[in-house]
Amino acid sequence: MTNSEKIQICREIVEQIQAESRRPMCRLRLTRESFSIADSHLGGAAG
């Protein structure tokens, strides 16, 4: 087995592991804007 064949097999294994472990996600952006205690907070209690 050549090195390029080994590399291809490794890539396929990595792709399979990544496909099986994908999860939904969301991206958060941090800002320096001020907020008050009544503002919405991700995962926190409302109002």
C-alpha cells in the first residue's frame, strides 16, 4: 500500500467520524454593547 493510499484511507475515516458526530449549532457574536438585567439572555430566565 502506498503512502497516498494510506492518506486517502485516513481522510475517509476522518470524514466518516466528522459526519457521524455533526450536531446542530449556532454562532454567537459578542459585543461590547451594554445591557440591562431585563434584556434577553441566551438560556437564561425570561423577563
